[in-house]
Amino acid sequence: MKIRMEQTVHIKNMVCPRCKMAVQTILEELKISFSSIELGEVKITDALTSNKKEELADKLKGVGFELLESEDLVLITQIKSVIVQQIHYSLDEMKVNFSDFLVEKIKHNYNYISRLFSEIEGITIEKFISLQKVERIKELLFNNEKTLSEIAFEMDYSSSAYLSTQFKKETGMTPSAFKKMKQSNRSNLDTI
């Protein structure tokens, strides 16, 4: 009987469902067994040889991903993945503030992860959250499916006026000016 060893492999720049599909394609191509793929991590079901790990790292790098080894970088990727997942893909309303939400999900003290994030990323977690929210707002404005008030409510702003102020602070334009543009001027999530 063969014993199954599951290990978690962390991957930088996995920020959307298409990223998960790209990683799945690479894993299948390399014949690496896995049980699940989430933003930023893959559960590998068999031991990875050093050659196979190197092959995986090369293939991932070829499509803009990076296999993470450092525990600090793994933690930063987890933080980013939790934030991106919550802001861009979750339909669940947050019942707590983001710092408590991160502590619950990451299982580390907030002061520690906040300091580490700032050291490694050069911006605060709060700024990263703000930038992610702006990108989500741009998407919602570009798709023109919701009013500014509905967007403010969905993105947990106290009012559409406050959303407008924050949006202008980050982008240099009002939401209505952004909406009038022909192109979305959105950033790739992995570059934020």
C-alpha cells in the first residue's frame, strides 16, 4: 500500500480563476498529482523530487508565476490572496473589520503580519486593501451594472460620497469621469 503525502506548494501572483486554470494545466502537463488549487497555493498529493520542483518552478515562471520558498514570502502571498479573494470574488459580507478578518484567516498576530507586509511590499496592508477596492470599483463602474450607491454598499463604504473621495484620491479622477472613459484603465491584480 502506497502512503499518500500531501504537501502545500505556494505560488506568487495567482490572483484569479484563470490563474488557477493555468497552474492546473502546468501540473497536468508535468504529471504532478494534486488535490486542490486555491489562490496562491496548491495541495500536491505526491512527494515532489527536486528535479520535478525545478521543472514546475520554470514552467510557472514562464507564465508569470513564482514558486515560493521563504516562509515570509509565503505568508505575504497568503495575505494578498485572502484580500483579493474577499474583495474580488467573495459574495459573503464581512462581519468584522479587515484586520480581524486577516487574523482569523492567516492565524497570525495582526501587528506581526502588518509589519512584515510593509517591510516586504513597501506599502501597508491598508493601502493594499484600498488599491484592491479601487480596482474592483473600476470593474463595477466599467461594467455599468450597478449604481454608485450600490457599489459603495457592496464595497463597505459608508456612502457614495466617501467612495468618490477615496476613488479620486487613488486615481486622480471621480467615478463619473472614470465611467465616461472608453477604456477601463484597470491594473492587473498581480501588479498591485
